[in-house]
Amino acid sequence: MPAITAETLARLRAFDTPTICNLIELFEVRPHNTGYMDQRIQAAFPEMPPMVGFAATATFRAAAPPHAGASYASLAEQVERFAELDGPAVVVFQDLDDPSAAATFGEVMCSTYQAFGAVGLITSGSGRDLDQVRVLGFPVFTNGTVCAHGYTDIPSVHVPVRVGGVTIHPNDLLHGDLNGVTTIPHEIAAEVAELGPAFVAAEQIVIQAVRSGSCSVAQFRAALAETQAQIAALRQQVTRRRS
């Protein structure tokens, strides 16, 4: 499988997450209702640009004192294992407490992750210190907020986790913005980035028509048909390449 280059990551960041989902559908590599996180996972800072990186997974609990003792004991192991990823890390936590007993992250943890190259964090649980984390420019996605950290415990790192209805494996490629988070299959990442501008241009045909202020039903039909034709041509291009 070809490596995902820094150039590909930069091109993916140029698109919003819904567009990435639309592009993935062209490849028919998975059912159209899979691969993305559900509504439980929300962007804490919807004003921030898209986040793209590789999953650095871990589990978390805070309802009881950890057996091993000190809080944050696995933090060093987490950042050390960033080196095993194909690019910048996105920390992904599965909160084992149900409901969430305390915040998965705060200013200290996000500052640490960012210092070691992480570009964002996702948790099925909650977060805190949101004002301070916003100042870092560090995007986080959560299921809510809790003011205290409880008994911070990170029982395991670099393991499959379940977040927002999706199983995330270490090194999965993730894309997230104010609309949510999706995975991108490694084998199509470069092509998704390459086809993005043409897909956006195709959608703009019908968008510009209906926003013109003088669009008749006939003009709308023609614009919609042209948009659909161009997207169909992209789908055919993908099929030819992959056959």
C-alpha cells in the first residue's frame, strides 16, 4: 500500500468532512452508511478548520482509582507510540465509563499531545478546560463536558476502540470538522484528495444556478443534470482506475 504523503494530507485538509464522505462514496469500498462517527461525537470548536491525521488510540476511565496508581501514568507511552503512525496523530479515546464519569482531557493533556505532534483529539466521553484548549488551536471532539478529571486512568493504548459507533484501529486515517468525523481508507486517500476539486466544481454548477436569483425550473433541471453527469464521470473514472 503506498504511503500517504504530507501533500495528500494537506490536500485533504482543503475539503470539509461532508465532501470527503461524498468522495469516498465514489469508490464503493464500503456501505454508504458506515465509516463515520454518529451524532454523539461533536466538535467542541466548530470554528476550527478540518483536522486530518492518524489514530493514536487508547481507552480511558475515571470512575475509580486506577490499579496501577498514578494518574496520567500512560501519557508518556501514548506520545512515545506516535512514532509508529504514518503521520500526525489524532488521539482517540474510548471512555469505558457509561455514562462518562469525568473529563477525558484538559489543558495539560492537550498541550502534551500537541507538543509531540498531535493535531487533534476525539473522545467518546467528555472534556474540560475548553477555553484553554481553544487557545492552543487544538481541535477536540467530545460527547459533552465535565468540570473535573476524576480518577484519570488510561488502561490501554494502541488498541482498537469503539467511538461514535465506529471501530477505530491504530493508524486509521481520520478527517473531522464541525460536521463530524469520518475515517478514510488508506488505499483511496490520495485519489480522494486528487478528485476533490473536480467534485466541488461539479456541485457548484447547481449551487450557483439556484443562488443566481433568477433560476427557472428548467434551468435548475439543466444545472442538476450537468452536476449529476460530472459526478457520474468521476465515478466512471474511479471505476476505470480500479479495474
